Amino acid sequence: MGDIRPWLILSSIKGIGPKTLKVLIDRFGDPVAVLEAEEDLISEVVGPEKARAIKSRKGVREERIRNTERILQKEDIGAVTLTDPGYPYPLRSLPDPPPVLFYSGILKRTPLVGIVGPRRPSSYTLSLVDSLVSEALRSGYGTVSGGARGVDTRVHLATLKRSGYTVCVLGSGLLKAEGKLLDMILKSGGLLLSEFFPDEPPSRHTFPRRNRVIAGLSEFLVVPEAGRKSGSLITARYAHRYGREVFVHTGQGGERWEGCSALLEEGIGRVFSGPKDIFGVQRCDPLEDFLKTPRTFEEVLRFLGLPPDEAMSRLTHLELEGKVRREGPFYTAC
């Protein structure tokens, strides 16, 4: 981890959200360059109002920045930024990736399947979740969910029971999260992840943002049960917006699955009856999907977040399989 301070400052400026911050980083390269750029240059990218906010550091509380730095030094909490090699590559391609991710546990490159559902699921759904997790691990995936009661908890516990890798995305800062489940995840080699400052409490605004990260981390998302007002629908809509496949189950009918039916009606979800409908199909490598638009090697590096030799190895492998070709300085999917 490099110097985290410029990232914390830029992330704290009022009116500068993840989407704007990504545009700035794409243009200037890093947060130091953004903070030091002339106001007129920033204005050309994000407009005069946001440029003024950046130059005046509007809303930045220095004491909170210093406190966060102290927490990262004292506590068992790491941080990875958008330009770090260890940043999760599925999030890099989002239009609004979290600029900083705070974490406890082991940050791996294991591909993840997201599984989300209600806090009070049916016993039928819990049994289905067990089967989904089992098949996901057998197919080489880890799992990602939100740590809430019900389906989320079952996803994490079923993964740990089978010695798999699970990621719990929090709707608060890491210091504000507690419970036996989180301890179990850490002790079993899993990961707790949050885009919020470590001391930030949960609120009605933080959970939709948490859902967006679950969707972004997922290679694809599975919704085994959801009512009309389920928070899982937010996650599913984010996943669809990000180009992820969304699988939904219509279960035994009735109110418990009305949300799943709504996703099908909206054209967001694809129905599945069992795990084989999901894991028995061949999927496109996310890098192949990224290369549907011709990309330079530097763009591939930023997308994957890998060292150059590993990124080149991935490209070479796809070239040998006839899935990717090189055209001058660009790589493109066949």
C-alpha cells in the first residue's frame, strides 16, 4: 500500500463521488496529480463547481483523515486503492469503482459468485443455497455476500463449512462491524471488505452502496429468493447494469418469490431451477469480455491489476486458444 492520504482526501471532498473520482484518475493518473492540478484543467474534466470543491478541499476533515491513518497503523486493517496492483480486477471496469477498499483477512484473486437473498428465507431456499455454494466451490469459485441474517449468513457459513473462500462486503466501516460470523470468516481465511472509512457506522445510505460492491465483485449473481421489497433487487439491478449475468429462482411460488418474478419481467434475470443450470455452462473469461473493445496493454494492466508478466501470460494463453488477437498496439477478442 502506498501513501493513502491523497486518496482519503480526494474521497472526502464533498460532491466528488466514485464515478467522478474515476474520471479524474483516468485523466490525471493519481490523486496527488488531481489535487495539485490547476483549477482550470480540473474544470475541463469535471466542470467548474467540482473543480472549486477540489481546490478548496470542500468538506474534508483533517482530523478524520489523521484518525483513519492511525487506525490503519494500529488495527489489523489494510487498504487497497484503485491504482494498486492488488485492487480486485472485477471492480476496475465499473463506472463507479470504490476508490479505496478497506479490508481484514486475505485478499485473493479467486473468481467470485454473488449469492444474495432475504433475511428470513424459507427452509427450501436455505437448502438450495447449500447446493449452490457446494457447486460453486466445485467449479472453482469463491462466494461473496453481505453478511446479513438469512441467506447472506447461510452463504458464508456453507462456504466455510466446505473450506471455501468467502468475501463479506460490509455496509459500515470495519470497526463498526462485529459478530461471531465475521470472526469465523477471518479465522477461516476469508475476507471482510468495505469502501467506508473504518469508523463509519451503518446507515440507510451505506447498504445500497454495499450492494453495488457485491454486484461488482461477482462474476455473476444468483438470487434464490426475493420478495417485492427485497434489497436483493438493488444488487441484481446493479449487477445487470455492470454487465453481470443475474440468475433468479421462482421457487415454490407466492410472495416470497415475487421479486424474482419482477426481475424476469424486467429482463434482468435468467431463470434457473437448480445449480447445474448455472454452473454447468461455459462462461466467457472477463478479460475476453473487456477486450470486445480493442485495448492497449496498459489498459489491460489497469483492468487486471496484475504484474506485467502475469498479465502478458493471460493474454498469451487467450491468443493460443484463438480467443484474442493482437492488432498493432491493441488486443481484441476474436
